Amino acid sequence: MLHPYESDSKILHRTPSESHDEWISRITAHPLEEYERETAELLSDTQVKEIVDEVQNIFSQETNEKKDDLGTDSETAKINDQERRSIKLTKILPILAQLWWLNPERLDITTELLANGSRETIWRIPLGDSGVLEFFLQIFSRHELRSSLKIHVLRLIGNSCADTDENRSRIAASSDYFLAITKQLKFPSMLPYALPVLYNICVDYVPNQELASKSFLTRELGILIKNPTFDKSLPTFEYVCRIMTLLMSQPSEVNFAPDYTVSILFRTLADNKSPVDIDNFITLTKIAICYLQHEKFQKAFICADGSLDDIITVLVDSYTRYDIQPDTAENDDFKALTNLRTSLNQALSDISALPEFTQACPISSHFSKTLQQWLVAPCPKLQLQLCSCFMLGNLARCDETCIEFVQTLQLHKPLITIASKETSSQILHATLCFLKNLAIPLKNKNSIGEERFFHMLCRILTLDNIPQVQFSAASLARQLTIGTYENVYRLLHEKSTGSTATTFSLLCNLFITANDEPIKMEIARLTTSICRVLHSHTGASQNLIESTRAQFFQMYSDTSSHLKYVVSQSKWPVVRSEGWFVLALISRFAEGAKFVNQILQDPEFSELLTQLLVGDIIVSTSSNSTASLSTLLSEESAVSDTLDVRPEPVKPHFKADEMARIDKENALVLVSEILKNVSKDIPVPQCMKLKELLNCGGKYLMDKSKKTKSYNIL
């Protein structure tokens, strides 16, 4: 082993009081300046060659020893071998220091040998334990090196950290090390070395991933790929994608990644002048979608000029840029692109739900027109139509926009056409949801209903058994009937081609067969909406309304179960109150009173009505839980068998006590109207019970009637 000159030994050797780290920090502090080297005793070419040979011998001897020791695989033997290699490497540190101090330009060859040796797994831990890795990390982070030396130092760092957490932890010990490596991204010649090093440092090692995130590596990578001179066809771009995949998984990225990160990614992906290959296209799109799960990036993305056009370009390119055909079920690229489109659409749906989207993309915008075109023109690409439904559907969240979509742009027509032909549950659900938004303004309801809408709905109900689609179909039907007699008539009478069942009869069958509570509830609410229109609408011919009303109770007598379902549930109090209001409303008409009287024959419903009217009175006035209704009657003033009040609808903003009051009053109206309209058809015992209920609640109502009220049927 060669040793440094005696004249320099005090400077280069470790003193007894120094720790290993302190020693390395001192010997890497600075090389001699040029004027100092003029008076220093430099190494001759022969001496440098001897040093290089000595370093080379360390690895060549080890190779021979390794051949001799084949079969020695015990853990103890491995540890001993590592210690032996570490000692060998520690001994060359003074020589490395001497080269660094006196002949830094001659350090390249030795560093290259060490970098080559670090490719062997057996040398990685010894390079760290010996201090050699630390030596080069120090000079790399503290000094500006020549390009040739930087390349070999980067190779040494990257190889030493490959699959070796012990050395990765040494990088994490100082942010200066990491920043020095990141700095090399500014130099094109360093990219083939710096990027793999950064990846090796971070992969499978979370502390360094966190360090990279907090060191703003995402920002530096964004600057890199945004540079038009950066060649995305080279392997270096793949390393960018790999590193960003690691970074985006860190919670700190939300705070440390720049707001504009997603815009840069989609601008890169949409650049057809410098396209990326399919693997990197998929990887980078996934990364961008992950960032878009956070509102910070969503809002910045919406506001960035051209970003929405870029993401749409990427969605279209996923169909057109790569010639991928589903030749077999095992086509991985085809599956990956299919999944990617679904994820993109989910991200776009989330973005378009933000208020900022409505401001950035009005109906007249180029972006909005592109989405509209995907619905109007023949478009065989499922995910493009889904995207259009999601995003335009989120735009349609105010009456003004919805009315323009329907009355001016006639966008409901292509939606109905699509839903009349497609079989995909995804597109059926999306079009129905969009149509439901468009159907909210009263002005749009008849326009949508007259476009053979209910024929389309019949087809869907006979075609699809997906709960999401069934719920959307029932919900849209209910929305279209609100305040619109024309659609109620169509719902009750129109049939699909070749079918004998009306749309409403199909929904009634679904109410019986459905297991999902929301579906049953939506159909039941549809029934309350129909009843409300038939018993309060004044716009159409009254003779026609009366005829339809009579047909409804005759053709759909099984809807009594719908109304019982509404008032017997407690999950949605507003809906329950809506049910009591409708029961009271239809009881004011002869055929409706007969219908409600049939419901009263159900003991459970009768008990529910009794509990609503007198349950709280029993609790508050009697200590005997078995006190009879007749006993209570003797303590109350008798009231008339009928009441001169009208049903009162509940508003969603009403508080619980106010809803309870209105429910009770509507129940009293129900009983009063039954006695008024069909008392002669009711058995005497039941008639007496109804009168008892009415009288029992009469005191309550008379107290409330002291205040003048006006009840309107809406």
C-alpha cells in the first residue's frame, strides 16, 4: 500500500482525537489553490499510476478470492468479508485525499475504478462503511467539479445506493448531498447520470422520497421536462416518470409540489411534436391524475391557460395516438389505456364540479363546444361521450344554463338518442344524470318529455338491471313529472315499441323487485309527484285531468304500497312529510278518498296514523300506558266531524318541530276528508274510530287555528 508523502501526512492522516466523519470532513474541505500547488510537492505520473494500480488491485484481488471462497454463504462469513473489504477501502482514503489536494485532475481515473467496482453488490456496503462514499459526497456537495469527475462520482453514488438502504440513509443524513445531485439536472450532459442516481436513492426508501419532495425535486423535474430541448424519447425521460411516481405518493407533495405541476405534465403529454412512448404516456398520465385528486392542483389546473384543452387532447390521444387493438383479452396496453380513460374521466368529473370550472368554461367557450360536439356528432368512443356528460352535466347547475342547453342548443335531443341506442350501463347512467340536471327548470320539462323520452325510458327499464341505472331512471322520471301534467300523462300511457307495459307500470314492477332502498324510495316519491300533479294542476283541461286521475287509481291501485312506504320510513323526514301531504291532498277528491280508505284497511298504516295524531297526547296526559282513546275523548271537547283546512306542504328548510306540526295537521285533514267523502262506505266501527281520531286532535288544531294561516297547494 502506498502512503502519502511524509511532508503531507499530518494534513491527510486522521488524528487520534478526530472521529471518522470529522476526518473526512477535514480532508475534503478544499484542494490546494493553484498558487499553493506551485510550491507543493506534486505526485509524479509514476506515483499516480502506482496509486491507480493499487486501487485496481483491491478489486482484482477480491475477484480472485471470491472464486476461491465459492460456497461460503454463511451470514457470519459475509459480515467478515464486508469488514475486510471496508478495511481495504479505508486505507486508500489518505491517497484519495492526496490526489484531491495535490492532483485533483488526476482523481478521475481512481474515481472511475471505484465507480466500476461499486457495480458489484459485495462492494456497496464496504464503500459506505469505509468512508469512501462519504468522501465523494463531501467533495461533490462542497465543490464545483469538472464534468469528467462529476460523472464518475455520480456513478459511484448511484451504484452504491442501488438496493442498499445503508448507503441511502447516508444521503438522507444531509440535505446538501441531495441538493448537490439535484443541481446537476440543469446540465444536459449530466442528465443520463443524475436521473438514475436520484431514482436509486429514492426507490424503495421512503425517507429519501420525503427528502426529495421537501427539496422541491418535483419543481426541478417540471422545469426539466418543460424545456423544449429535453428529448423525451431518451431513457432519461423514463427516469423522470419513475421518480415522479415515487414523489407523488408522499403526503408532503401537496405542500411542496408547485401548483402548476399538473399543467406541465399534461402539456408534455399533449405535445404531438415530441410525443412520448406508450409506457411513459400511461405512467405520466397516472401521475397527473394522482395530483388532480387534491383541490390545490385542481383549481390551479382550471385557471392555467390551455390546460383543459391539453387534458382533452390526452383523452383523445389515448384512442388515436397508439395503434393498440384488443386482439386478445391479455393485451396489457389495451387494458392499461382503458383503465386510464376511466381515471381521466373521474378526474375531469371532479374538476368540473368546482365553482371555478363554471367561470372558466361557460357554454360559449371552445372547450364547452368541443364537449357538445362529442354528443351531437357520431362518436363511437365511449369515454369521450362519458366525459361530455360528466363535465357538461356539472355545468348545468343553474336554471339559466340548463334552459340554454335545452331551449337554444337542443342538447337533450342527442342525449335521448344516445340513451335510446346504447347498452353500456356507464353511458346510460351518465346520460340520465345529465338529463336530470337539464330537467330541473320547469320550462325544460315538457321539451324533454315530448322527445320520445318515455319510450327511451321504457327500453332502459327492460334492458338494464344495474341499480345505478335503475335509480337514475326513476329519479329522472320523478323530476320530469314535477308540476308538469303533460309528462305525467306520458308516463302513465306511453309504451315502448312492441311492449304492452307503460313506463310507470315498469317502474311499479321495479318497486316490487328492487332490493335497494334508494330505488324503492325514488319510485315511491315519483308516485307522490304524480298524485300531487293530478290533484292540484290547473294548466290543462280539467276534464282531461279528471279522466287521467280516475284512470290512475283504476290502473295503478298497487301504488298504495308506495305511499305507505313513504310515510312509514324515518330516514328522510322531509320525504315522509311529503307523503302525508299527498295523502291529505288526494283525500279531498272522491276517487282519492276511496283510494286512501283502502290504505286505511292496513292495520300497520292505521296504527301509524293513530300514533301520529294521538301518540304524544297519550304520553303527556296519562300515567297509564293502556289508557284508551275513548277515555281521552271524554276529556276533550267534541269537534266537528270535518275540518275547514287545506293540506300544507313541507319545505326542506323547515325544522323538525315545524315538520311534526304540519304532519299532524295534514293527517287531521286526511281523516276529515275521508269522513266527508266516503263515510257512507266505511263500516261503523272504523267510522267511529276515525271520528275519535279527529276529535282527539281537534283541541290541538283549534289551539293552532287561533293564528290566521293560509295554506297553499303547491
